[in-house]
Amino acid sequence: MSREKESQIHRILSMYDRLEKGEKLVKKEESQRFQTSEKSIQRDIDHIRRFLELEKNNAYLDYNRKEKVYQLSICEDESRLNSQHILAILKVLMDSRAFKKDEMDSIVSKLLMLVNKKDQEILKKMTGNERLLYTDLSHGQAVIEKIWTLSEHIQNQHIMTITYQRELADAEKEHLVKPVGIIFSEYYFYLLAYPANKEIDYPIIYRIDRIKSIKAEQVSFKIPYSERFQEGEFRKRVQFMYTGDLLKVKFKFTGASKQAVLDRLPTAKEVMAIDDGWIFEAEVFGKGIKMWLMSQGEHVEVLEPKAFREEFLKTFEHLYEIYQPVK
């Protein structure tokens, strides 16, 4: 390669790199920088423009006639993630604490590569404190590969043997299961699966970070499409990933905002407004909804079903005994 050609390549790469960083180019200044003619710089700029037209569908080289500068402009493409989208995703991801730090760092770095270098620097500053102070969950397990593997088995309807260890269990235990879904809730990813050797009404919930091994068996299970498990519908009815019996609960709520109920319980419907609050009905699983209702303290009164109301009464009577003054 001739020295002249090498010089041209160097000029083009230098100008393109600075354009991507958000700098503006002035042809006369570039001519002085590289000790070459303005005609040569114009040819270099034309090469960059043609490259962008062929390879970069969302970017083009713009000439500002008023300032007499060249600058890189980004086309607004609704099919692509922009910097605003990326920032929102990064905030949600890091607040979720769903992944190990190295997994999170990898995801963040790849998302930042979707925007231009100028916006990358802005986004790094906007999220730098959260990245620096990001704290792993105590289980310390990588989950991305497991999520993908389990998702493939769900799609292919493979019966699996999983080795699972509960938090306080002394040893691991094998489970032969029919996996039907994966959902995320309060820091953790969960596998939803039915036992392969018996019939039950609702799936068992397994925390994915506690799954030690996954083995697909040489047999599949069949579920008609119309009867396939719907993670979204299940998620509407479960709180804190506790199932229990499916209940239709009616309760009085006197908190500050009814949105707190409607957003937390997607199946909730307002029955009526009352002087000091609202009456709601919701279809939910018993154990999880009990935890949430109790967290609302004096702002909630369970009305129906009767057995569920009585269960609440017994719980509060027990709490009253616990908090009696020590004699």
C-alpha cells in the first residue's frame, strides 16, 4: 500500500471517529491538521458519506451551511431503540438487581453500544453511580444461561429432571417436571412447572437460582395450544410468588390511593366507593394475597370469603399475644 493511501485511510478513520464522538468538522481546519489540500479532505468526507449511506441506515453526514461544519446526524427510526429507551431500560434493570454483577455489566455494555458514542458518554454519566454501587443478590448465581436453557425446554415441551435445593434444605432433591413458564418477581426469576407424575391444578414455583442442574428427558409432553399455560394470567393472580388456593377476595381499602391496589392486583375491580375508601374484589392466590393485605395494616379489612376473614382474625389475635408487654 502506498504512503499516500495510508495517509488517506488515517485521515478518514480519524475524522469518522471524531464525528461519532459528536465533534464537528471544518474542512479548512482538517486540511491544516493533516497538511493536505481541501480537495483531498472533501474526497475523504465524500467517502465517509457514502459509507454511512451504505452501512449506517440510522446515520448520515450533515453539512450545516450557516456554521460551515460537517456533523453526524441520527435519523429517528421508530424501529430502533434510542438513547431515551436505553436509559429507561438501564434504570429498570439495575434497580431489579436480577443478575450477578458481571452479567449486569455485560448487559449494560451491550445496550450502550446501541447508541452513538456521544450519547454513550452521557448515559455512562447518568448511570455511573448505580453501576458503581450495584450489589449482587446474596445467592451469587448466574441465571442468564439457565433462563435460556429452560425457555428452550418450555418451547419444545420437554419433560425435565431438575436438581433443586431449597434455602434451608440439607441436600439437593431431584424433581421430574413439565415446565410451562418463566416469570420475574421481586429480584428473582422463577420456573413454573407441573409434576410429571401427577395431576395438580396449579404449577409449582421454583426459584431459578436454586436449580443446580437441568436434564431434558427423552420424552415430551403435549398441551393443546388453546390450553397452554399463560404466564401473564398467572402473574396477575400471584403475590410474592406464593400460591395457595385460588380465591375471590372482597376487601375494604382506606389507603390514600386506590391505584396502589389496582396496580398491585391486576385482577382487582372496584365494587363501590365508600365514605372513607373503596370496596374491591380480586381473584388471587391465597398465601401471597394474605401477605400483601397484612402489609396494608389498618387500611384493609377483609370482607369475604368468611373463612379467609376468620384466618385474618386468628393471625391478628396471635400478633396481639406476641406484643403483650413483658411482665
